[in-house]
Amino acid sequence: INVFDFHIDTFFPLDRAVGALSDSKDFVEDLLKGKNVDLSFKGIDHFKNQVGFVKLAENDHTTVLMEIAETMKKIFQEKGILAGEERAFKPHLTFMKLSKSTQLRKQVKKIDSSLYEDFKSHYFGDEILHRLDLCSMLKKKQPNGYYYCESSIVFGEKHAAEPDDAELVSLSKRLVENAVLKAVQQYLEETQNKTRQTDGSPVKTEEAASGNKNESDNDNS
């Protein structure tokens, strides 16, 4: 879950951000007072048809998560790091997003909502918040696809059943495959339409005529 975004200038010491994350641990644990933050994930939504994500169900635990985000934002700001001033906090789990590749963008310009229509109210599972990561959006991702992690803080214990990772991966794979197939099909249809418009009429081939004659001859025989 993305708690908040912030930008660190090239000349800004990264260890200050790492220190801010470390300092936030005591404040977060004091806020929780030994209680777990049990997050429930249900339903699917999107950001401008560019990003598909699983929604976080709103409850008392969601309110606590909001408080954690606000507390950490203040700690980072005290370190001179501007964090999340322009974006509203909307926790979510991304399962699909459009590629930044120019070539792919030409084929798939938006995520068709019909691809995940059957999962709009699907319950994906619960997860207890037990770790916060300081991740880089610019450095190379880890082999498992997760962002490069600069530092982490761990608190509480993890007891609840985790969301079905295999199910999320399978869903994401199916949606991507469907999107690609649909884009290819649309491309072929557009190409065929352009061909018909250029020719002005359906093309009749000699092979087809010859084939019909042979079939007729065979029948007579």
C-alpha cells in the first residue's frame, strides 16, 4: 500500500529519509498501542482507465491507517522532506497498469473496464499491516517485481490470512492477456476495413473460381 509519495532531489542525502522512516516507528507503535491494523480488500476500481487496483474496504482500521500516514508525513516534513502535499491519500493494491512503452501505448490506450467486470465486488482477503517500506520508484525493481527497497520498519505481529497472491497474479495475467488479444483483434479489423475501403469491392480470386469449377466437375463425375 502506498502511504504517500515524495521526491528526493539528487543532492539530498538519502540517509535523512531513512532516518525519518526509522524515527516514525516509535510514533506508529505508540499510535497502535499493541493493536493490529487488519486491512480488508474487496472490489476493483481504476485511475482514469490507466491503472487497475483492488480497493481497500473502509472501516475503523482504515481510519487508523490514515492516521499513520498523516503522522509519518509530519515526521518527514520535519526532516525537510516534502511529502504528499498534492495528492489525496487513497490506499490501494495495483494489479494492472498501462505500459510506458510508446509502441504498446499505440495499441492499448486504456484499460477496458469490461475485462474485470466479474471482479468488481470480489473479496480478495485480509492483511495485517506489519511493515512499512521506503521504496525507490527510479531504481531497478527486485527480481520478484517489487520496487527497490531502501529501508523498512517492522512492527506488530502477522497473524491474519494473507490475500491470495496466486489469485491476484492469475487475475492480472488474464487481464493482460485479454487486453493484448483485444488490441490485436482491433488492429486486424482496422487493417481489413482499410483494405476494403481502398479496393472498393470484395476481391474475387481465380483460385476460388477454379476451385468451384473443380468441385462441380467432381460432382458430375
